[in-house]
Amino acid sequence: MDVCETCGAQFTERPEVCPVCDDARQWVPEDGQRWTTSEALAASRDHVVRQDGAFEGVGLEPGFAIGQRALLVPHGAGRLMWDCVPKVGEIEIGELTGIAISHPHYYTGMADWASEYDCPIHLHADDREWITRDDPHIEPWDGETLDLGDGLTLIRCGGHFAGGTVLHVGDALLSGDIVQVIPDRGWVGFMYSYPNLIPLPAASVQAIARALEPYAFDTIYGAWWDRIVRRDGKAIVARSAERYVAALRGELP
Ligand SMILES: [Zn+2]
Ligand SMILES: [Zn+2]
């Protein structure tokens, strides 16, 4: 399988340039598209399985592409994998009940994980055009929320991607890149493109805040190890959205 070195997307048939990177939200390296293969990736990276806040997570060492880690969230008789990493397998993580992914930048190795654990992949249908490797385990969902049972709810926030999704469970919000955990843990960020610094319009940021309004949560887990807001998550999202929209109006903090 061909794998884009910049974003980790997989392709059964390699295009000239990775469409996920040839987009204003990503970038193609200055010296041109770089490819690797799943075999080369498997040989050069190890899995890291460790605790990240209240959840166990799975990452790669050394890091690869965007460098996100996945989280394993207790669900039924097993665990749901939240977000995904490009290399599958060879680790003891028990049963996976499913895989849910915040947005296309983290689709990466989802087809391999779903085949290995024979579980569904929950992706928001609004982002289906970004699926670079189709797979029968993919179950697109429509609308604003999806109740996965056992207190797990997927919430479509949009913003960074039209189908941008977060996972609410207990007092935690697992937010991928949709609500961004930033160095100042008293605030969060929102962007159309993080690497290229393209902000979101006010209406999109207000829509994210509105989508999260009905849910109580204290902690927020971003997409990388240790990116955790440990308290007051809900109030932090609300005031961060207000600060962002004020800044867009020219009222800098
Ligand atoms: Zn790419
Ligand atoms: Zn992203």
C-alpha cells in the first residue's frame, strides 16, 4: 500500500499528488510529493501504548506524518478506537468495538485496523470525498449526532472539515483537530488550516460552540500525547469561541 509521508493517507492506486495534502489545509513539500509504503512504515516504526489522562492511547515511535495518537475508549465488551494511526497491529489491546475518526487527516490506517479487528469505521458522510482507500468496514453517518451506546456520542461540529466530529464520553470531550488544545490550557483554538494559518469564519466557530452547548464536559483531549485540558473544558470552549469571534471583528484580546 502506498502511503503519503506528509499526512499518512493510504492509496491502493498512487496518484501524482496526495489530494489530502494538495489542499489549503495541508501542504505538498517544496521538493515534491513524498511516498512511502505500509511495509516500509511497519519496518521503521514501533507502536507505543501508554496512558494519556484517563485513557490508554496508541502512537508511533518515531513519529510519522502528522504525529497524532489514537485513544482507546471503553465501549461495551471492548474499546472504541478514537482517531487512528498509520501502522496496524502487533500489540495487545484486546477487542475493538469500532473506530471513530474526527476528520480526514487521521483516516490513515483505518482500513487496516478495521480488517485486523473486524469492526466498523464511523465516519461523517460529509467528508466521504476525502476517503483515499475505500473499505467495506466504513459506515458513513449523517446528521448532527450519533449515539454509539454506553454513553459515547459522536457530535458533528464542522469547522476544520464539513464533517468535523468530536466524541463525548462521561466528563471528557475527545476533539481531534476540531477543537484544538493549545499551549495555554485555559483556552482552545479553531482553524480551517493549522499549518497554513487560515482562520475559520465567525459563523463556523459559533456553530462549534452551539453544537457542544448541550453536553457537560470537564476535560478535553486533543490529537497528540499530553494535549489535555484538565478542567473547566466546557467554559473554556465557550469563552474561546467568544474571544475568537471578537478577534475576527478586530477586537484583539
Ligand atoms: Zn497526504
Ligand atoms: Zn486536521
